[in-house]
Amino acid sequence: MDLLTTTAQKSSFAVKTAITVNGSLHELEIEPWTSLLDLLRERLQLTGSKKGCDHGQCGACTVLVDGVRVNSCLCLAVMHDGADVTTIEGLGSETNLSPMQQSFVDHDAYQCGYCTPGQICSAVGMLHEGHAKTEDDIREQLSGNVCRCGAYPNIVAAVKHLMASGQEGTR
Amino acid sequence: MNNFEYVHADGLESAATFMAGHAEAKFIGGGTNLVDLMKYNVEKPTALVDLNRLSLREVEEMPDGGVRIGALVTNSDVAYHSLISARYPLLSRAILAGASAQLRNKATTGGNLLQRTRCVYFYDTAVPCNKREPGTGCPAKEGVNRSLAILGTSVACIATHPSDMCVALAALGATVQVTGSKGDRSIPFAEFHRLPGDQPEIDTTLQHGEVVTSVDLPAIGFAGHSAYVKVRDRQSYAFALISVAAGLELTDGLITQAGVALGGVAHKPWRNAQLEQELLIGKPANRDTWHIFQQALLAGAHGFGENDFKLKLAPVTVVRALEQAAHEGAQA
Amino acid sequence: MNTHLIGTDVNRIDGPAKVSGAAKYAAEFFAPEMLYAVVVSGTIAHGEISSMDTKKAMEVAGAVEVFTHKNRPHMAWRDKSYLDEDAPTDGKPLRPLYDEKILYSGQPIALCVAETFEAARAMSRLIEVSYKSLTHQTDLAIAVQEAKKIEGTNRTGIEPPPKPRGNSARRLQTPRSSWPRSTTRLPRSTTRWSCSQPP
């Protein structure tokens, strides 16, 4: 649709947006000031993605958009028409964990667990990117995910274990 | 965040037309800085024009031997692109020294150029700031200024440009291609960002409605001898206190080409090509040369209290980056 | 003392819930017709609110109410009503929206309630406040000179903290090799934990 006619015809600010989340297509009317994170948490009630700082500093909101890890708090939902979003709920469920999730359990890679979904989505995205080779690389590549409990050694161990196994973390 | 209209730009022309009729509208690429500033009510656009449907996502070799980076190529895609990492390792390293993986995955090349200062007074709408609200004053000069400028400051503003990527682009001598209702322009990188002067609210020479379409790199990429040294409060995911991008071409120990730019010291990446010509070109690549050069480059620097330490840190960082570039080359 | 768990990775009973996003945190429960609220914080360190205008905020689509010190529900006024076992016996408890007085920077001064989070957030930036500012002191080195020393405790049923024992400063001056060591063999990597106190 032409940009100028779009503007003239608009009676409200809401924009028709179709987003696939964890395999399900959602056709929604979204106000442009809604973040992808708030859409996921409040509208779709997928609260696995966490709101920490809401400013792109903590990484708790990390999700995979078309397979790429991003901070969903800094994404406007309307900018993701046609996108394929994977959240922590899409990686695996409580009774059917993905390898990365299982590795976090096995290595006790959390305490309170609030940063954990973001850590796991970020780690899955990192393995997919394929730039991390060493433990130091893992620390550098995951520096956008802050853990206030300080579970970093176990997080690195969990990710390193999966990296060594050659798996990508998803099923 | 205020309410705003959201539209897609389906072409550069319609985008320019829309902008001409909307003085308070803004373009959005990755949005990693703009959306954040909107959440703080620092940016209050009445409309956002999403550029993401434009085909500005290519990294391509140019007939002149340079490389063109489309404005919508993400910071990650630039840093890891085989052409960039092989021919412009300085740019790859600078990008990877900045932000987090998630932010680099979202942030675009054009947007990186247009990100705004992280001065705390700029972000806090409860306090005066000449950059945010012209004429209200600048409390930073007597206040929290640890991260702020030591060069090119004005009475009105001592903000720093926060980008790492731009420091490398300045050292490389890139060119910014823009387009708007008045046609296309090529802006040399040194002229893209401006010093604050008495109009600190204006960061760049880009006009309202103009879009960055690409950043063009020259043929010489300093692939043999370059270094990006970034000094910061923590090892990763922190803005530079001081950063130096240094690129050299050497023949028999003598410097034949040079590009040196500093981040974290001014309202724009700090480079002085004339000094490079006078004090680096034709000189031996050794510490004496670096020392004479840094003294001239940093002449006139002054601190504002908390950031006085930069007056000592900047010279040693310049010397270290040049030394590293000369001796360690691409492995630095 | 049983120390076999030190240094051992132990699967938490809530682990699978936490790694799958199923674990519910405070803000993750939904109720029919649930409303959202955003706090407005004061922008001066000391003084009082002289006026507040909430009209523009209430014009936001989806706005429900703005609570301020003028229209908040009833709250206890005696400090004692807020005391629990852990509360300090001196000073004032946090009483958000209690009155017009501003005691510190960032003090909550209004609560915007709306049908959506976004509407409440939009409201929060439309509250117009004017203040009467008083002087403040944020330099701890100066403020400490005016501080008073608290003698004793009037909390009942709570033991005072134990007296200091040992001399860590002197111990740290001796070679590390002479420090007491744990005689307990740790089941797994000991490098992940430092254990220099005997059990």
C-alpha cells in the first residue's frame, strides 16, 4: 500500500500485523507503541520472556526473531509483520526440555531464574551464529545477558557443555 | 512514550515526501537507540517511518576498489562479513567491541551513525540539557561528566558520540551516501558528525527527511596494520571511556598511509588528517613518532573534573593503538 | 556438619519450570479485567509538591485513575503501624503518596492506572507537577557529621548482633599457606568454591 494513502485513510494508529510465535500465527491489530516484549507477555500471555530493565541493558527479554537473538523490549511489535518469533516457551516445555534447557538444569545455571529464559534464548542464538569457540568467547558473546544472582560460571559451563556436544540447543 | 503514527517506507521518494509534511517524524531502522529514547520521553516523534522494506541490505565491492555497506545492514552482518573482516579488520573489531550481540543483531549501519549521546543529563528529562531542550543549560560541566568530552566542547555542551563503529569509519575515511527531496549527496565521514558549538541539539549535517543509503569504504582498508583499542569500565558491553582506531600502511618501516581516530573524547569521532600528513606520513613507525603525534592531536584537550583522567588516558591509548597497529597488525 | 552438598550441582525442583519459562513471577498472573499501573517519581530531592495536574493524563484512551496524595485510600499515620521485626527502629517507613512532602529524589508521587500498560505509561509522562524546593544534602561526608549514633535497641525478641571475634586483618598479613584449611574432601571441583574456614 502506498505510504501517503495509508496515512490519509488512517482513523486510528493501530496497525494490522501478522506474527508467528512459536509456530502459531497471530493476526493482530497492534498500536505502534507496543513493544514486542509487551505483546508477548501481556497480550499473548507468554510470560517466559522477562522484563528486566526494559531498555536493552539486561537481556532478560531476549527472543529469537527469524532465528536471530534480539532484545524484544527494544522491538516495536508492528515492525515484525511476517516475522517468525521463538520464545523460551517455543524451545521446549517443562516436560519436554530442549538440550540447552536440559543443560541449564544439569549445570544448575541459575538461582532465581529470572534471567534464565533470556540466557537460554541468547545462548541458542549464539550457537546458531557460530562465532564462539572458547570459554572466553562464550563470556563475551553472552555479555548482553546479565545475571544478578551471579550464576555466570554455571551458565558458561552449561553452554560450553552443549557447544562441545555439537548440538545447537534446539530440538 | 507518546502515541505516534507508524508507516512503512515503500520507496525512498515516498519516504521523502512523507517527511516533508511531517516535521516531527523520524525514520526508524533497528530502533535500538530510538525506541529506548522514546521510552525515556527524550525522543517524541509524531510518526515513525520504517525503512526496513527498502533494499539497502547489501555489502558489495565497488568499481573503485572500495566496499559499499547498505544502510540497513546490521552491525553483526557488517562485522562478520568476509569482505569486511578480511579487508577492513579495524571496522570488524570496532563493531564487535561495542554493545551486545543482541543489539548488534538489530542495530543498522545507518542507525549506528545517528545514535545519540549517552550523557545522563540528556537522558533525564527532569534536568536541563541544551541538546535535548536548547537554551536550558548544561549541568554536565560541573556535574557527572566522567564519560564526557575533553576536545571540541562548547559552553553549551560537552557530550560525546557513543559509537565504536564510527571511530573506525572515521579512521578509514569512509563516505556517507544520503538521499532526500533535494537529491543525492556524498558526505565525507569527517563532515557527517558536527561539534556542538551553540547548536548542540544538532548531531549531524543530515537534513530533515534525508536518508542514509550507504556507507562507502575506500580501497585502502589498513588490513595489514590496524588496531582498535577500547578502554572501558568493564571488559565487555560498556561504552568507551577512550577508544582509538589506528590504521597504517608501512613500507620499509616508514609510514605511507595513516588514519587515526578517537572515540569517547568529543561530540564526534576525533581525527585530524592534516596532522597525520605532517607528523606521520614519511616518518618511521616508532614510539617517538607516536609521541610527537599524540601531543599535537590532543593539544587543547581539557577536562571538567570527573573526566580529567582522560587527559592522561588519551595519550597513552593513542600510543598503544599505533604501536599495536604497527607491530601486531591484523592480529591486534 | 554435613558438607557433601558444597560444590555439587544439585537439580532444583523448580529447574524445569524456570528453564522453560513456566515458572510464574509476581507480575505474571492474569485476572479478568486486570488493570495496569505505572509509578510517577518525584524529580526533586527535598521539598513539597505545590500542585499536580492530572487532567491531561486522564484524557489518554484507557485511563482509569491517577492516585496522588490527594486521593489515595486511607493509610495509617503512626510510624509504629509500619514496624515489623526487621524494620529499623529509627527513621520513617516508606509511605507512598502519603502527603505533599518530598523526602528524597525519585520518591513515588503518583500512580497512573489504565486498561493497558502502554496507556498507563503514556499517562505517567503527562502528569504536570510543580514543587517548592528545599535545600538538600547528598554528600555523605558532610551529612555524617550531623548523624546521630543509635544506642541500644528497642526491638523486642531480637538478639543484638554478635560481638566481633578473631582478627582478620592480622590473619591476612600471614602467608596464605598458614591459613586454616578445610579437612572436608569436596566431592567435585574445589576451584569453583573457596573454603578457607574449617567446618
